[in-house]
Amino acid sequence: MADTPETPEAPDRADTTGLTDLTELTDSGLAAQVRALAAGDVSSRELVERALARIAETQPVLNAFRRVRAGAALAEADAADRRLADGERAPLLGVPIAVKDDVDVAGEPTAFGCAGEFPPKSADSEAVRRLRAAGAVIVGKTNTPELGQWPVTEGPAFGATRNPWSTEHTPGGSSGGAAAAVAAGLVPAALGSDGAGSLRIPAAWTHLVGIKPQRGRISTWPEPESFRGITCHGPLARTVADAALLLHAASGSHAGDLHRPRPVDVLGAADRDPGRLRIALSLRPAFAAARQRLDPEARAATLRIAERLAALGHEVVEEEPRYGLIGLTFVPRSMSGVREWAGRVPDPALLDARTKVNARGGLLLGGGILRVARAAEEPLRRRVGEIFDRFDLVLTPTTAVPPLRIGDLTGLSSSRTDAAMISACPYSWPWNVLGWPGMSVPAGFTAAGLPLGAQLLGPAHSEPRLVSLAAQLEAAERWFERRPGRVGDVASRDRTPDGLGRAAGEAVG
């Protein structure tokens, strides 16, 4: 195992000078909290107590968490305070962090959005182990739709997770609980996962930075690979530097991983000038068997980011990657992953009817078809990667539409759900097939005040370049200065549909 990296120096733009109020400090972000803890300006217990109080306050409305580890987190905070008092330092020592409910936390079940009584896990997943080694305090596990299949975070197991910018809308999925928790300021950052945009979609719809790293950058162990290699873990945060810090802390391989990419420096990249880049602007998604239309406001937001990048000195040229029939290789891998996970649930009868359809598809598309889909990956990399002979990065919309409303996908058949998903979110999934890095950054808001995102895509091992460019863009855009209104007041609770508060409360133990 790689040694735990040293605590990084924080960038000037996240300076904590004068942050004496706890509310201001908890809103200040990940790196700022690390520095304040190291300086003795605040205790880990104070930060964790504050996070737990905000989770409890917002849970009846946002419903971001499936499990809350209140007692365990406070004990871990006290241990972190003792380590800090002894002069120990680590990248995340004492900071409260949330993780998505698709990774194992010792002593907690991993339900992955499903209903039923799941047994507690005996050990942390490798990604969680690394976060703990970096000193993070895991306050809870965030909601995800059933087996991470949809771009909304809703389901009979827990109700609906809501967007802090508008509780009538979804925060996206499948890392919607993690995104809602960060956007609302419950935690400074969270670990999610991305199998078809599951980090980037909620990042776009909640005004966050979300990084899908190179496949294998963050270990998926105890899975040698997740969903036949299309799913990986990554960070959600309000700033590029915070996202890079969490990615840095979680990165690393386990001996059992099938994918072990060479290390890259994402932490230093947040403070490096990217140089003058040639960027391909792509507005046409890969072919899929569903009607696709780019919403005018989503298009305008991406074009505005393109103009900003040009103003920063980069060359932006309209050009489309040669995706070909890449979708034919995604579906067998996705459905095979659903079938594998569906076989682990304690009561299959409780699964969504659409999950059962996808699991049957995984059986039909397994074997030889799955092997062909995997074999097609390298030719597809050569075909799509040709664009990087002429461009450094690709810029696209993150999603084709603004955030969907709560319930938009409820009650739809499997085929209608797939069509709605593809129509809303056609830009992210090809990079899961290729295994390459991509990230979503805030791109502005609709006229109604709903967040939109733009997506930066690169070839293998390009996380440092993506982070450097995003940090430069962030310095010009200063998107971290705009936050949603406070969630959790009485008026907000009164707007909560019947049953949501009850279901959310039962999920918090």
C-alpha cells in the first residue's frame, strides 16, 4: 500500500483568516477545515457535531442520508482531536466526510439503494480505508437509487432525495445524496461513484465540482472492478481544490484491483497554470436509441463556458468525437453489473420491476456478448482518442436538460425510463466505457434558478490537466460564492410530501 500523503498546503483562495464563527468555518470547505483543525482554531468534535446537527435538521426535507453514524462519528472525532493535540497531521485529519451507500463501511450495511435488511459489513472498502488513513471522520452513508441505475435519487427503500436549490427537483443520480449533502453544506465533500455520469450529473444539477477519475484511480476493492469496469469512485465538492484534495486522499490501488493506473499529481495541479490549450467543443452526443434534444438553456450555459475559456486564452473549436456505436458496448456491461448486484440482495422480491428487467438483460447479454463488448473497448479508445491528436481536451454539456422534477421517472416502464434517461443525460456515459477521466463544473443557472453544468473530458491519465483548467476557470467564474438558501426551516418541512419525513427519519440510525 502507498504511504498516506502529507497534508497539503492550502491555496490562497481558500484562506481561513478571520474564520472564527463555526457556521462560517463549516461553510468554508474541505481544505479550510483541515487548516483550521491543524491550527487548533476548531476541534473535530465541533465540526462533526455541527455536521450531525445539520444532517438531522435537513433530513426530513433533503433526505440525503441512508445511514448516519452519530455515535461512531463522535468517537472518531474525539480520537482525531487527541491525535491533533499530540501534533499528528494527515490530509483530512478530523474533517467530517460522507460516502455513498455503495461502498463498505465497517459495522454498517451496504444496501446500494435497495430495500431489505442487509447485514453489516465486517471491513471497510479500500476507498474508505484510505479516507480513514487520511484522517477523515465518516459521518454517514448517502442515498442512491437502486443499484445506481437512474439519474434521480428516489426509491421505495428511502423515499426521495431533494435538491437544495429547489426541493421540487432532484439533485440527480446516482450520487444524489452525496451531492445534496455537499451542496447544502452538511459536509464539505463526499465520495460518490460514476457508472454513466453518476457523479457528474448530480454535480451539474447541484452547482458542484464532480470528478470521474481514470478507471482504477480509486480502488473499487472488495470488487476487483465495478460493473464490468464502467463504474469508479470520485469526489464531489464546492471547489476544484477541495475535489482534488479528496481525490488525492482516496486514490490508490489494492493488490486485487484489475485496474491499477500509474499515479498522477492532482493536488499540485489545482495550483498550476494549465498553459494554452486547444479544446474541442462538442454539442452532439453519442448515438443512442432514443430521441435527444439539447435544452436551449443547457446549450447556452456550455457556450458561455466556451467563451470564458476563449477569453482565458484557450483555443476553442467546434469538433465532435467519433463515438461510433459505443452504446452497444455499454449496455451489456451495465446490465451484467445490475444482474450481479441483484443476486446479492436479501429479498429479491423487493427490487424495482425495472431492476428485474435489467437483471434479466444482464443474463441475456452475458457470456459471448459481454466478451465482445469488452473486446471492443480498445478499438473504441483508438477511434474516439483520435480527437486528442488534435485537441487537448473536450468540452460538452454535462446534461442535456436542467434538473428533473421529483417523480418524473416514477411509475415508468423500463423502456420509457431508459428513453427518458438517455434524453436527459446523453453526454457522460461514453467516458465510462473508455475508462478515461472527466469532470463536471458549474456552468450557471436557468432563468428559474436551477443549476447547470459543463463537462471537461480528457484522455487516459489526464486528471491533472482537467483539474488545472477547471481551477483556472473557477478563479474567473468564482462559482463557489453562490450557494443555495438554507434548508431545514419549518416552512420547508411543511412542503414535504406526506411520508417523506417518516421514511427519512427511519433511515437514520
